[in-house]
Amino acid sequence: MASARPLAQAFSRFAPPLALMALIFFLSAQPDLNSGLGVWDTIGRKLVHFATFGALWWLWDRALNHDHPLIAAAITVAYAISDEYHQTFVDGRVGSVRDVLIDSAGVLAAWLLSRWLARRRERRLSA
């Protein structure tokens, strides 16, 4: 039974980002997610893009033990690109380079926030 523990640990690390990716895929397959709120709908959707892909980067960074933030970023941005490509096959949806850029900005913001929090924690522990 000793081999079950590493498998359980790997599952607990990799399940969250994979689950979020599955949710993103499911939502991207919906024909129309427009709430009818006009410009507020657009702003809200772009903020969700930004936050969701920032969170996905954080989950991948955590899954990789915070040792490979660039790999986490590459996985996340590649998924953003594939998500937009996926949307080109869904009625009523279009793929958007702008959305990939917004997703990538969310990744960058999450990385910068992570670095800032880590440095803040280090200063507090060394004081």
C-alpha cells in the first residue's frame, strides 16, 4: 500500500487545475453565455477571463510545487489558446486573440501577486 500515497498526493495536486480546465471547456462549449447586460456583460466576462486564468496558473504552480512558474504559465497560456480555438467550433461563439491576451494578463498578474506575497512572507519571517 506504500505506492498509493504518492498517487494520492499527485491526484490532490493535479486534480484541481484539471478540474478547472474541464469547467472552462464545458463553459466554452455553451452556445451563448450572454446575460443581456450590454457593456456590463462584456466587462464581467473579461474580468472572469482574467481571474479564471490567473487562478488556473496558481493551481498549476501549486501542482508543480511552486518550482516551475514558467511551465505553469506555458500550460495555462497554451490552454487559453486551445480554449479560444475550441470556441470557433461552437455555434454563436468566436475565438479571440484579445481573450488570449486577457487570459495571459491574468497569468502575469497572478505570478506578480504570488511573487509579491512570497517576498512579503520572507521579510516577515526574517524580521
